[in-house]
Amino acid sequence: MDVDHLRAFLAVAEELHFGRAAERLHVAQPPLSRTIKALEKHLGTTLFDRTTRSVKLTSSGLALVGPAQRVLDALRSAEDAVRLADGGETGSVRIAFAGVSTHRLVALLARVVRSRHPGIELDLSSQNFALPAMKKLISGDTDLALGRWDVLPPEVDSTVIVPDRLVVAMADTHRLADARALTIDQLTDDGFVSLPPHEGSVLPDRLRRLAQSHGFVPTIVQIAPDTQTALALVGAEVGCHLTLASVARNVTDPHVVFVPLDDVTTDVDMRAAWRRDNTNPALAVVLRAVTSLDVDTV
């Protein structure tokens, strides 16, 4: 017994007419009759009572209708699953993201994927900094990394998803808290709360470059392990902190204000990065989703 036997049987069982069933299956009537006879021989029973005027299901035929339908439904389900997986509409995409500035973006992306592509599951992994996210990508432990990097490995492609700019976080009591914008040389006498100067850490690098371009060395009064801690220290009037406009949009602290920085420096845009050799079809779908997001809300 094979799938063609069951399709033929169900067509006759539903039509109760060999001619109409043959028409529905786009076959001639004699081959259809031979298929039914072969199925009956295999099962050792009669499935239809046939006369010159009518076709009726026997009790054995009635008993076969349900199981036959379930087999064909399961086959269609299997075919659909393969088709959807091949088209990237089912599966899992692992995403490593770095820092406070990505939180709103990741939440928005998760909502969009759940709404538009419910068959895709996102496996989310938060990192304190962008470099660990990139290391996970290079090692194959994640499919997509969100963060900021000055240098990308040759096997990695990327695209800008959120244009960004530098801002200075300062206590609401700071002398420049009401400024519409400033340049870094206005803070030569201020202390800074910095993130750890890890390899590939963008913000400590930008602070060093900007200060150097204005002929001074920034005074680091404290190293914070992450952005949340740095901003808490800013609110406690420990020092200023060079950060990102996207961080400002993700943080609400009445004791911290964010003043845009007018100095020109290399970009700090948020990027989505992926390995060029990644063959996960669902990754392409998620990439289309992430590049279609309304970044003005991030």
C-alpha cells in the first residue's frame, strides 16, 4: 500500500463514482479501477460494493477512510514543513546583542518576527560588549550579532541598522546640563566614568581619540563594568560618561541628562553582522525583518 493507493481510494470514497474520481485525479478510469483492486488485494478485503448503477463503501472501506485521510494530512504537513523551512519561514535564529542601546531594537525585532514569521524562533543572548558578540559569531555560536565594531573579520558581512551619534551623559546638576550641544574640549577639567578599555571597545576608544584631537588626556575617575552602572555613577555625580544617542533613548533617569556632542569622529552606528557562509534560511528572513524596522522608534 502506498500514498497513490490511498489518494485513489479517498477520491472514490468521496465521489462514490469511478468516472468522477478518475476525472478528479486526472487519470483514466481503467487504471483507477486497477489501483483500487490492487489495494483490496493487498488488504485482503473489499472496500467498495460496485454495481452497474452505484458504488458504496463496505464496512472495511468506511474503516479505512479516517486513517487514509490522516496519512495524507500528515504527508501534506511534512511537505509544508520542508517547504517552509527551505524558505526560511520556520527554524531558529540565534542573536547575540550588546549593550543597553540594543534593548529596544531587539524587543521590536522580536515582536515583528513573532507577528510576520511565527514559525521562526529567536534565541536571544545579551552581551555586555560588542566584542564577545562578534566572537560568538566567528565561532559559529550565533547566527546574527548586533553591535558596533571598527573592524570586521573578512568572513563577516554587515549592514547599518541604526544610525547613531555620540552624546555625553552628565548629572542634571552639571554646569553644562542645559547645553543644546557641546564639544569635548569643554570637559577638559571634568572626570569621566569609562567602560573597560577592552580590545574593540568603541566608546573608550572614541573618548581617547576625541580628547587627543583636542590636546588633552581625559581623567578617568572610575571604570564601570557596563553602561547601566556607568549611568548610575553619572547620576551620583561621580563624573561624565561618553555614550550613545540610542542609549539615551533606552534610559530614563531624572538625575542624568544627555547632551549631543558636536565633535566629528568615526561612526558609531549600530550594525547587524553575520557570517557570509551561514546557510540558515531563516537568517535571511530575520535580516530582512531587522533592516525593515522603524529605527526612529529604537
